[in-house]
Amino acid sequence: MSERRRKFTPEYRAEAVKAVIETSRPIAQVARELGVLEGTLGNWVAGWRRDHAGEEPPLAVSERARLRELEREVRELRLKNEFLGKAAAESTRHRNSGASLSAGVA
């Protein structure tokens, strides 16, 4: 069965994009509040940013500092995640090789 697609007026789309751009709220949050799919609103915002490149106000000093802090945190978390993934794989490999050795002893 095909679902009927909702149609949104250009005015509605503009207001939804404005809610994301002007308030710096996450797309997911605004989408939930408006009852719009996150991907749909994300496409609208991406289109607006493409069409209005350079029109967004530059980041304030505090926003730039926060951005750098978050980028550093993301790098650290990615490294930790990679390490934990490798450690878990090694642990599983070690556990499996130990199980096969003990299974042969009777």
C-alpha cells in the first residue's frame, strides 16, 4: 500500500528552516516539534544553506571556542571507541581460542 505524501507550502518550509537556523536548535528537535520527518527537515535546511551560503552570521568567539572543544571531544571519543572495539575483538578472540583448547582436554 502506498502512503500519501504530505505536501508542505513554501512558507511552512521557510518557517521550519528558520526555526533551525535562527535558534541553532538541532534539526531532530525541531522536526519532532513540527511533526516532520528529520530527514525531510534536514533536506530543507541543507537546501537553504546551499542557496544562502555566506548569509549565515559568523560564529561568535564563544561559539568558535565551543566548536573547537566539541571537535576535540569527538576526536577523543572516536579514538576511545576504536580502542574499545579492538579490545573487545581481541578479548573475544582470546576467549574463543581458550575455549577451544579447554574443550579438547577431557
